[in-house]
Amino acid sequence: MEEAKRLHARLLRRGERRLQPLLLRVLAAGDLRYAARLLDSYSSSSPPSAPLHNRLLHALAAARHPLLLPCFARAHRLRLLTPLSFTLLFSSPSSSTTTTRLAHALLSKSGHAASSGDPYLASALVASYARSGHLAESRRVFDELPPHSDAAARNALLSAYARCGRVDDAESLFAGMPDRNVISWTAMVSGYAQNGRHEEAVRTFLEMWEGCGVRPNEVTVSSVLPACAAVGALALGRKVERYARGRGMLTNVYVANALVEMYAKCGSIRRAWMVFRGIGKQRDLCSWNSMIMAFAVHGLWREVLGLFHKLRMTGAKPDGITFVGVILACTHGGLVDEGKLLFNSMREEFGLKPRIEHYGCMVDLLGRAGLLKEADSLIASMPMEPDAVIWGALLGACSFHGNLELAEVAVEKLMRLEPQNTANLVILSNIYASHGKWDGVAQVWKLLKEKDHKKSAGYSFIELDGRMHKFLVEDKSHPIYEMVYDTLDSITLIMKLVNLENSEVES
């Protein structure tokens, strides 16, 4: 930047007005505020060209700089706006809804239109409205485009639908797309995964990869891995890892973090640890948290506390997710005092305000240790209203330690929070039975009968050749269910014959 300033000084001394090389030098140095002042200083005598203004607008938009809108307005006053100027403004993530609407009106007034044939302008405007959650306006702009408009505009709206949870609208748009590229497929995979429709995310990914031969990119991979984790598709996850590793994608920390989480949730802690170690110096806090949570949910509390210590040694500041993992580890290890110290250190040492999940971990920690009164006192001191998880943790502890008094309080709260969950009443009935209070058992079961208590049907996922198959009790929805039941009958017959032979040998 000092070199750019010296160049500016030389030009001023010589009386030269060569703006372009000077502006490019300043932009390369990254001082956008200086660049804006420089352009403004030339505007009064000899207005700079539209391309130079667009150079500045592009740099401001990429940096989400607050001077973007003032510089755009100045270009408008100087009549230097072009379709590219509007594209740059609409493309900036910092553009507000008001800014987009004003610029859209100005675009129409200036004789341009999003449907004029500029695909970048159209997709930028669609995306700008969609980014701010105004999907109706985004759709209105999209519907004004020619029938076979550029795929970028379609992908912008498709991604917005998926991101906002409107998966049905995304499906309809996706089904009518004449040309689907990796961005289109990724939007659908990500939309399904983010909205809890993990089976469909996996199925769509396989259709894209194996059915249509579209190569996944880093975003696709990091989107499908959480879905693999949710349905336990370990074989597919390993296949995705081989693909990603072969294309150097594991240098992307988002891909690596998703892989750590996938292996951890599928129970392969060793592979999760290998991927975590491979991230090396690129680890961010999400990497550490993923591994800490992986160890914590598998009860490896020593490993959690060791990793937490290493995280502190790096100088990184833990966040709320980190503390969920370490307090959960203390629960598995029965480390009540350590858990209390960690919980208190959140506010005192790190300035973190404990959230409801941290209180839930502490209630679980105290409850499992038999400190039910202390757990109840902690619930009473919470700055927020306890949720069903909190009362459920207390009820579970009451069931284990046989505390009927607090169990009745917990169930009363739970019946208000989740009246359809009759499992809480079943637990209370068991506690009554353990105390010999049969009147209480009868009363609970009368209430269960009134609620028409029914157990949810159990189901299982089975992964075969990278595809997930779901089976319910007495299920006949699978396309080859007859073959499945024939095989089960054969296995059952063989087991009976083996048992019969063993019993004859023993006799």
C-alpha cells in the first residue's frame, strides 16, 4: 500500500490524471476505503469510466464492505451503472432486502430488466431475494425469466427453497429442470439432509453419483456425510471417503469435519480419530468439537479430557459445544466435582453463558451420582424454563435411585410438556411398583388406557451395496419382501434344527 501511495504522490506532482493503474494498484493492496476516496476525487472533473467503477464495486462486494451501497449510489448519480453493476450489488451477501428492492426498482427504471438475457444478473437477483428469505419475490423474478433460462437462476431458487425448509417446492422445481448440474443435485442432497430427510438425501446422492454419473464436489460430500451418519450408512461413508481422498478433498476442513462426525456416529471411533489426526494444523474448533463429542458419546471420558487439555494448549477458546462434550464425559466417568468445576468455568473463565443443554448435562451428571436434591435445586435455579430433556433426565435418575417424590414432580412437568409421550407414565408406574404402591400403578395404567397407549412400531436399517433398506415389524412394503421372508423362514428352520440336534447330543 505504501508503494501505491508513493505512485499517487508522483502522479499528483506531475499533474497526471492516470487513474486506472493507480486504482488497480490500490485495489491489489486491499485498501478499499482509500480506493473509494481515490475514485471520488476524480469524479468532479473527469468522471471515471463504468468499468473502473465496476472494479471497485466488485472488490467491495467480495469483501462485504459497507461502502458498497454509497459507491453504487455515486455511480448512479454519474450515470455509470451497467447491468454488471447491478449484478455485483445483488451478488453481495451484505445486501439487505431494502437495498435489493431499491436496486431492483432502479434497474427497471433504467430500462434494464432481469429477464433481458443476462443470466448472471437474473440469477444474482433471484439469489439476493432468496438469501433474505423473501422467496415469493424471488419466485416472481424467476417466473419472469424465459422458459429455458440459465441454470444459475434455477439453482439459486432451488438452493433457497432447500435452505428455508421448503423441500416440496424444491422437489417440484428440481423435477422440472431440463439440465441438472452438480449444484442442482447438491442443493437437493443438502436440503434433504438439513431438514431431517436423511434417507432421501442418501438416495438422491446415489442417483446423482451412480445413476447420472455426476461427480460430487466438496459441498456435496460434506452434505451427504451427515445423512450417512444419521442412517448408519458406514459402507457408503467409506466409499465417499475414498472418492474424496482420491481427489484431495480432505484438505477442505469442512469435508474432513463431516467425515469425523460420520465415522463417530457410525461407531467407528478409530477411523474418526485417524481422520482427525490427518487434519493437522488445519483443525478448527469444529474439528476439535467433533472428536470430543465422538469420544464423549462412546463413554471414553479419559480421551475427552485429554483432548480438551490439548485444545486449551493450542490457545483456542472452547465454546458451548465443547462444554457439552466435556460435561457429558464427566457424566460417563462419574466425575461430579470435575463436572461442576467445568460448568462453573464456562461463565467465570471463558465468559460463556450456559445454555439449556449444559443444564441438562449437569442434571444428568448429578442424577446418576444420586444427588437428586442437588439436581432439583439446579433445575430451580435455571434462568430459562426447563424443557422435557431436563425433566426426563431427572425422571431417569429417580427411576434408577427409586426416588418417588421427585419422580411424581418430574412426570407432572413432562405431561404438560409432552402429553403424548406415555413412556414417562410407564416409568412412573414402574417406580410405584418398586415401592409396592399398587394403587398408584393402577391409577397410572388407567390414565394410559384413557390416552390409548400404543407402542411405536420398531424398524431397522440395513445397508447393502451402499443402499439403505428400511424394515418395519411385519413389513410388506419392500419390493422383494417375499424373498426376505422366505430367507428368514429358512434361517429360522435351520436354527430350530441346530437347537434340536444340540439338545439330543446333551441328552
